[in-house]
Amino acid sequence: MEYKFPDGFWWGAATSGPQTEGRFHKAHRSVFDYWYDIEPEAFFDRVGPNVASNFYNDYVQDIALLKEIGLNSVRTSIQWTRLIKDLEQNTVDEEAVRFYRAVLDEFLRQGIRPVINLHHFDLPVALYKKYGGWESKHVVDLFVQFATKCFELFGDRVKDWVTFNEPMVVAEGEYLYQFHYPNLVDGRKACQVIYNLNLASAKAIAAFRASKCAASGGRIGIVLNLTPAYPRSEEPADQKAAAFAEDFKNNAFLYPATKGGFPESLEKVLAADGVLWQSTPEELAIIRENTVDFLGINYYHPFRAKARETAFDDDSGWLPEKYFEEYEMPGARMNPYRGWEIYPQALYDIAINVRDNCGNIPWYVAENGMGVEGEERFRNEEGFIEDDYRIDFLKEHLTWLHKGIEEGSNCFGFHMWTPIDCWSWKNAYKNRYGFIAVDLATQKKTIKKSGRWMHDVSAQNGF
Ligand code: BG6
């Protein structure tokens, strides 16, 4: 074996409630459920979240498959739109409580550590319509009530909690780049949403610490998508562009989560442009005092930045692109199905960044993986998909991660996106990411070659 990982390393995979469960018996619609209902053609092949990978009905057999491929930990999420019946009063749906308890019991029975996230792009649409969703601090408080309810109801079964998955993607998808309902382009609102999501996370952490969960050995973190910003060149203008992109895309969440405050350089620019968020001293104190116990980091691709070559068009109001343009690096290695650059070395850079700039806080890779279209063409005569490209992709990333750990970064696990092919938002089932394939017509699930490989990696704690 060439690469051995620290004792107790998490070998697992991540998914979410809205992408797996299906909409069976759900009290409310999320922004994605609603968007699909009003505009199904916006989704690949018009496939929506109604059935997803049928986890609501299949969880016992699904979790058995996860055990079979050797996962020792799995992240999924509790859906606000399923658990809470009355969003203002925070009353629960008893069937949802039964379902989530049964799921958690099944994970524990199979010896798989459940990591539970509280928000995976699934804001109840009613709260968008009534209050403007994450633009509103009242919604922040409703979220904290929901989180508190989860700690009370499931804290006996769950030790590892996550407040948000990729909060930056909420701001980007809903308010900048139009890939989440309501598909707005509004940089000022995006800034307020970034602040409010940080506040919601800190308030939920405060509620967690006041609950029985913390006293009984639980811990709480956040999952951030980090896209390290690399400048096109050594030229000061390119360096400056990349530094702003790093602040806006990464540090706007990384700093509050780990240092308790926003990057001053970012605040300065936003204030000068008149788009700094509305905050109060009391809220800033909550953010300062409630940093995370651990970090989950999703890494898929880097961000390459260059100084603007064209004038910024003010007509659509303030946007972060005022300070950079995306640089399409010639010769970049691409995943053509998703259009994302493959750059495994960034995982090492992330490890070192967390070590040197975030107090070497405990962290794990909470998502990394490769979405591939048309994987059925790789199904062999024995009936399983030979996804060697995925194994190679994982090995390369793990090799760089290993180097970061060897150099002292405090990383305790690696989760691939995703255990079982699941519903991917607008892309629906176009690209498949799983260790386990799903036949959408029959919901038959079969382990891919990468799933068998993961079994061995997990058993040997390395490869
Ligand atoms: C992450 C999300 O952004 O990447 C997942 O946490 C998502 O929810 C995954 O499915 C893969 O991205 P996509 O857009 O291809 O589904």
C-alpha cells in the first residue's frame, strides 16, 4: 500500500434529502420542488425531484448497499420541508419524525456514522414568497427554530451536525447566476444573503451549544464549497483579481466559520461600493462567538481569475465580476460532461490553507467526485459499470490530500459525492456521480467498479 491514512479516517460519501428521498408525504415544497412544478422544461429531460432515487421507500436496502461498499460514514440531510408542518409555529410532522428516526437507526444498525446536514438548497418556497427567503432575518430565526427541533429530536442518534451545505451556492444560484429559483441577478441582495446565511449558521451553532447535543459529545460544523482562486499570471492586476475572487467566493464563508468575522478586505470593497450587508453589533457578536467545531470542504474545481479585459457593465447593478473575469486557461484538463476543470492539486492547496490560515481546524473532504454522462455504455457482461475513470480521479485527489495530511493538515476523512446516483438539480440525472448506479425505470441499484474499489480502500485505510 502506498498511501495510508490516519487511524479512524472517515471513508464515506455524501448526499442530501432533496436529491434522494423523493417528494413522498412531504408537508411543503422547497424552492426546487416549486420550480419544477412551474417550469419542468428547465430540468434535464424534464426529470424532477418527485421520485429521485426513492430513498424514502428504499432506505433499508440502500443503506445495506452502502455497508456493502465499506462506507463507515455517510452525510445526508433532514429536509425542513418534510420535518416541519407549520413553518411559523415550528410544529413537526409525526410521519417525518418516524421516517428520519428509522433512517438514523438503520445507519447505526449497519455501523455507519450518520453526518446530518440541515440545509441543502431546500428552502421552503413559502418562506421565499412571504419573506424573500434568505434575504430576511426572520427566515434566519425560523431556520434556527427548525435546527433546534432537529437537535432535540435526533440528538440521541446523531453526533456530527452540519448547519449548511455550500451556502455560497445559495447566493450564487438564487441571486447571481440563475441556477436556483428565483433566478435573480442582484448583487446587493446576494451580499445580504451571504451575511444572513453566516448569521443563520452562527445562531444555529449557538442553539446547538445550548442543547443537550453538545454536552453529550456532539459537534457541529459547516460544509463549504471551496474553489481556490488562481491568478492567470504574476501580474499585479491578475493577482488582485484573484484575491478578490478568493475573498468573495471562499473567504466570505470560510472566515466567519473559522475566525468569527468577515475578511476586512472584502468588507472594505463592498462598503465603498455601497453594497455592504445590514448588520448589528449583536449579530456580529454572535458570529464572532460561534465558530465551527469542524469544517467540511467540498472541492470539485478551481477558479481561474484574470483582471477584467472589458469594462464592467453597470446596467445590471453591482456584481462581484466588477473585480475579475473568469480566465479560461488554455490546455486546462476538463470534465466535459460537467464543464468543470479537473485539478487535483488544489486539494493539497486547500489542506495547507486550512492548516496555515484557519488554525489547523479539524476538517474533512465533504464532497469530491466526478459526474459522467452515459455511464451505461461502460456496463460489462457481468452487469456492473466499469468506471475506472472515477477510480483514477479519486486516487489522484487522494494522493494530493495525503500529501497535505503528511505535512500536518488536520484532515479526518474523505466523502465522495455521492453514494448512489442521485438527482442533480437542473441537471437531474444527466451526469452520474455514484459508487452505485440507479436504473431510473426500475429503481434497480447496482454497485459500480468504484464501489468495490472503495470497499478495499476503506478496509485497508488507504490504497
Ligand atoms: C455540490 C452539491 O454542489 O455538487 C450537490 O452539494 C451537487 O448537491 C453536487 O449535486 C454536484 O453538482 P451538480 O450540479 O452536478 O449536481
